[in-house]
Amino acid sequence: MILSAVKGMSDLYGSRAIRWTKMEETIKKIVASSNFTEIRTPIVEELALFKRGVGESTDVVQKEMYDFLDKKGRHIAMRPEGTAGVARAFVEHGLGLNEPLPLKTFYIGPFFRYERPQKGRYRQFHQFGIEVFGDETPQIDAELIFTAMRVLTSFGIQAEVHVNSIGCQKCRADYREKLISYFSTKKEGLCEDCRNRLEINPLRLLDCKVCDPKTRCADIPKITECLCDDCRGHFEQLQRSLTIFGVPFVVDPFIVRGLDYYTKTAFEITAITGGSQNAVAGGGRYDNLIHDIGGAQMPATGFAMGLERLFDLIPEDFFELPQVSVGYALSEDAVDQLVAFAKNMAGQPLNFFADYKPKKLKKALQKADRVAAAFTFIIGEDEAKEHLILVKNMETGEQKTFAQNDIETILGFCR
Ligand code: HAM
């Protein structure tokens, strides 16, 4: 029986892996230029963290967790998202006390959600995310949206920013009541989940993909009409700052996000091109999460971008793939010299590798063609006698013989 990868999880190899790495390098360069430093947290956390952080009534926690009991009976979960783990690390290591604030972090890594796999939606997927702690300003929210857009435009991707404010505990209480009384008269049209969560968490109804009240019902109350002065002021300044950053946006009063920790700013970025899974990034402010998981009151804000979705939006020829050069020995006697030559070529700017198994010239050139080598290096019987090496430019056909240890001149020929 041939074993295959677990459903919804995939392998990364070959030219796709090379392009993926280049995508990650580009992202890291952009965030490093704005002083975000990397944070790596474990792939697994205690399930309780996600229940408390992400929210018990969210789809992510209710339906999509990969969770298990470890050998000591602890209830563990594969992380479905990054914010809760980073927040846990922030509290656990006292980063709010020991590091200068605001603390600007980023991460890239795998995440796990038990969803129905389809294009752009996987059970193991990857996110690039940013979390900032200790900055309550709307300007930092705007900078994060600007940073997400910088990443997208660096790959030539056009996208739309949708922003909303989902208020604070104070103004959201008011909104909850309005939603409950609005939907109480429309229960027949709601799916079972939404009927059950109407009283517990009515905001989740605006995010439901099953009965989708957002597109079906008219005149749903808007949170933007219930915001308190502080939240309204924050939202207005966010919009002014986005304009200064030069980021076009639309206000969408029904963005609530699928996770429970958000306060004030909530946003989603959708690619203009691409299919149905075009939500490429999402995030917002979460000023109560650090406190909710046992830390001090600490303003925080962030976003995450789905890397599979980003990758699919990047044109195939966007990254130049590196060309290789390859060396062959045509006889058993020449192999030691090929080894010494490989040692001298290590670290040189030619992406050289040696194929140590001796072979006939015709076979060697065929193999060089298969890897689309830029230059082929041959040590035949005659060359071996005098410690020479033949170098062939595979594009022009030009070839020349050099002393094997004259790396400088060889590199000059290959330039
Ligand atoms: P999220 O909206 O759940 O937010 O996920 C962010 C992005 O991850 C989505 O926009 C999408 O591109 C990608 N994504 C989510 N699920 C899948 C999947 N099953 N397959 C492929 N891609 C997926 C969060 O995770 C928050 N932690 C974002 C955040 C950070 N908020 C504040 N800080």
C-alpha cells in the first residue's frame, strides 16, 4: 500500500519550493525594514488557550481544531492561528515588562484547521503574521494595513482593503442587543448553528457561511451606528491615517472576523484577481486578549496573510529560478579530482554541483541538459592526466580548458 499525505496537507518540493522560499525572503525583507522581529512559538499549545483566546463559540474552536490528549492526558491542540500563541508567549515571558514597547513581532509558519479542503483552503496551511503589543493608536493599525499592502504590491498583486470597527465591550453590548432583537424575528431563515448562537454570540451570525444572513437580510443594524465616542474617534483616525499612507479602502460595517478577540479595528484584504478564496489577509485590534489569558491590560493589534493564497496570486515567472552548473568525471580515475574541484567551488557564486558517478561524455551532456545547466564541467582521461578541466557554456556551445585550481579564471569565463 502506498502511503499518502494526510488529506488537506501537502508537500512542497522542486521549483515550487524555490519560489516559496523566495516569497518568504521577500516578506522578511519588507518587515525587517520596518523593525518587526521574528517570534517563533510552538506548533501545539494547550487547547484551553484557544478556547479562551479565540473563543468557544467560534467555528475555529468548535469545529476545526486538531486536538488530542498527550500521554499524560493533557488536552493539546495544533495551533489554528498565531495570535493566541504569540500573546501567550508575551505574557509568559513578561515581554511587556522586559522589552521596550511597542513590541513589533512577525511570524511565518504552518497552521491547522479541520476544514473541507478546496483550492485556497487547506487543513495545513501557512500564514505570515504580524502582532504589535503596547500601542493603542489607530496609526499603528493603519501602518499594519499599509505593511500588508506593501507585501502584496511587492509581488504585483492588486487588492482591496475592507475596514470596520467592531467597538469595545461597552458599545458592543449595545450592538449585541440590537442584533438579537433583529434576528429574533428571522429565526426560520437561520441555520441551526446560528439559531443556537444568537443569544450567546450574535456577531457570529454576520460571519456565517452556511445561512449567510449578511447577504440575505436587509437593514441589519450596523455596528458603526453604535460606536462610543472613543471607538468612533479611533475609527475616524484610522481612516485618516490610511489616506496618509496612500492605502485606498472601503468601510464594510459587517466585517466581524471569525475570531472572538477583536476590539475596535477589524479588516480584511481581498485580492482583486483570483477565485472564490480571495481573502488573502485579515486582522485587527485585540486590546483585551492579553488580559483575558492572564496578563495585564495591554493594547495589541495584528494581522495574518494566507501564504498558499498569496503564492497562487504571484505570477509563475515572477521569480527568476537560479541556474545550476554541473561537473562530471568521465573515468573512475578522475573522480578524486572532481571531489577536490567540488571542494574549491563550494561557496562560489555559480550554484555548482558535482555528479560523482563516472559516465560517458554523451551521457554527461544529456544529464546536464536535463538540469538545464548553464555550464558543464568535464574531467576526462586526458584532462585528469594534467589536472585540467573542460568548461562548456551550454547556451553558446563555447568551451575551454583550464587548470582545475585556477578558480578565478574559470569564474571569469562563466561570468
Ligand atoms: P484569519 O482570517 O482566520 O485570521 O486567517 C488569516 C488568513 O489566513 C486568511 O485571510 C486566509 O488567507 C488564511 N487562511 C485561513 N484559513 C485558511 C485555510 N484553511 N487554508 C488556507 N488559508 C487559510 C487569523 O488567523 C488571525 N490570527 C489574524 C490576526 C493576527 N489577527 C490579529 N492578529
